[in-house]
Amino acid sequence: MFPVGNIIWRKAGKWIMTDEKEVLLEVKNLRKYFEVKQGIFQKATVKAVSDVSFQIYKGETLGIVGESGCGKTTLGRTILRLTEPSAGEIYYAGECITGRSMKPYRARMQIVFQDPYASLDPRKTVSAIIGEAIDINHLCNSQSARKRRIIELMEQVGLSEKFYNRYPHEFSGGQRQRIGIARALAVNPEFIVCDEPVSALDVSIQAQVINTLERLQKEKNLTYLFIAHDLAVVKHISDRIGVLYLGHMVELAESETLCANPIHPYTQMLMSAVPVADPDTSAVRKRIVPEGEIPSPLNPPKGCPFQTRCPHADADCRSRRPELQERMPGHFVACFKF
């Protein structure tokens, strides 16, 4: 493991003093590029994830936010090696898992997919969907033990035993997402990538799913990489938040710190777009509107990836890319101007 000494950190709203935090997952200079055709004879490269580095501590939730198309889902899938990285290293529990078989790690690292309607096989019952991972990993030695385990998993996510032999089309979106969570839990994982698990759900159902994820994390000491574009949801569930822009990590900090004191101009823009319930505060609040559109990952700008939309950009920003550096304890920013 990678110990970090003498740290005060926040968990579930409380500050905890610990001599060391155990790093469960570490990503170093991770890249994921895709080749696409342009015309008949030409090819281009989509730079979906570029030189991303961070650590996730055991038992915490790291939120990843950013606009659509910034590389959040690709980052999560690349960490699990569902798509192979183009460069960089991924360490899990102190072992480098790039370039080696993932079979020993599949049960320890799971994913909850974004679309509860597309991620479940419509031809299989709930018991078959949840039980598939149990069968592959030979976790139960009899049919009766298998059935007990599936029912236990269903109850853990708030589904009744009476749904055991039903099919996905008979469930609501929230119930389908609970099935997806139960499927991920079937192999007793330590780490789960939650890839926008509530973005396709109604607000009331979102709260139920988030509460379920938080309860399961507390009961099973799970570690989450929580990907979303809803900052309010990410702030609620995350211990720390990382901000992605055009495949680059531009800011990383403790959740409350990032929301109260965003440093990078892009993070400030995102925070200014979060709705405020108080009408008086909302009336005087200034919305930061960036210039232009998000550049294409096929042709990203030179220098800082945000320089084409940043009001503070200068010649230095246009010629060099800033590295993610610690500006305050635990608060990392990739910006020359702040």
C-alpha cells in the first residue's frame, strides 16, 4: 500500500485524524486515445484522457465532474481496463495492473453503469442477472446457497424477494439501477466505479439510489469513484472531487473546500452554474459564462486546455500546459494564473 502520514481528512461529514491513509487505487499519467477515420485515407486521434494522475483512499468516495464529453466515463472504464489505456500506469492495492491479466482483480473492482435500461439483459430474470457473477466466480456450492445469496443481495439494495423471477422490463428505472448495484455487489468488491448511476433517474429516485450507495459503503467499507455531471449530487456523496476538462484533471480537492473555494477558472464556471434555492441569493449571484464552445478532442488547443475559453489566458497559457500542483494542503490546481 501507499501510506500517507499525519493527515486530517473528512469522512461522512466528520474530520478524522489518522496516522496514515491507505491508498487503494493510484493512477499515474493515464492516457486513453482513440483512432478515428477522417475521410477515406486519413486518420485522426481523439485524446479522451490525457495524463491524468490521482489517488483514491480506501473507504472514501472520489467524485469526478465535468461537462459532457470531457472524458469522465472513459476514465472510469480505462481504470477498470474495460478499455485498454494508451499510456500510463494503474496501481491497485500497491500492485501495477497495467499490462497484466485482470482476472484476479475483476471480483475486487466492479462498475455500476449509467443507463439502467441498456445495462441489463432483457432476456434474463433478476436472479440470472445477479447470479451470473456468482456462477462465474464459483461463490456458491449449491443452488440453495445461490438462491439465498441472490435474495440477500436483493434485500440489501431494497428489492423484495418476490422480484426474484421477474424480467428487467417489469421494473422502474430506479429499481433497475438497484439490480445493477446488486450485480456489482455479488462478488464482494472493494472498489466500485459508479458511472453516472443516477443521471437517467427522476430526482426523488436519485435520492433513494444515492442513500442506498451511502448505506452500502458504510456497511461494507466500499470505495467509490463516483462519476457525474450534477455538482449537487457529487458534493453530497463525495469526500473529494476531481474536475475534468477536455480529458485533463484541472482541480482536485476536498469536497467542501472545492465547492466553497474553487480556484481554477473552469471550476469557478461550473460552481456558478449550480442552482441556488434562495431567490435573494440567486438574484445577486453572478453567473460566469465562458467564451466559445468546448474544443474538439480531435484537435485540442496547445498549452492549457481551457485557454480558448478562459478570460484570464495569456501567451504563457497558450504555449505551455500547466501541471496539477498542490496550492494548499490537499488542494491541487492546474493553472498558471491562480
